[in-house]
Amino acid sequence: MTQEKGTEPPFTGRYLHNAERGVYACVCCGQELFASDTKYDSGSGWPSFWLPLAGDRVVARTDASHGMVRQEVTCARCGAHLGHVFDDGPRPSGLRYCVNSASLDFRPGEPAEK
């Protein structure tokens, strides 16, 4: 998934309904990416976040595959494919980071600083 830019089927990911407090890290390199307090239920079928940690933890690039133009999201440290970001999210960012559970490792506890 992370190396071949795959997408898990909607509503199947292990973190879709996770409501625990903590931080979501890259499954490949361990870099912390998203805090649980920015996770929300977008109804899309994938874990969704309205803001990554520290702004520079993820990189967005244009993805024109599969007959669509979207913004692919990758881990800034190792380049692992995480999912895509859309501009239909909640305030304050207005963004929806739609992320594959398979690309994440959840660490329970207090979320890291933003």
C-alpha cells in the first residue's frame, strides 16, 4: 500500500472508527503524522484528519492517476504513500486528509504537539 500507492477498500481500515487519544505515525519510518484530536468522521470510509502535525510531516503532490486529478499525500521523511487530501474538510483548515489505515501505526496516549 505505502510503496505501490494502493488504496484499501472503504470502510475496512482498522483505524476508521478508532476514537482513542493518541498519535498516528507512518507505518514505514515511525514519523508522527496526525494527532487524534484532528481526526473526524468524514463518512468517506477512510480515517480522515483536518490537519497534520507540524505542517511539514506530510507532502502533497499532484496525482493524475486513474483518470482523476487529486493531491496525493506522502510521509515527508520516507515518501510512503498515505492517501489523498481534499479541500472539502471542516474548519479551521477546510482540508480532509483521507488516509489508509494500512499506512498508519497508532500510538495511544496524549497527542503530540501540533
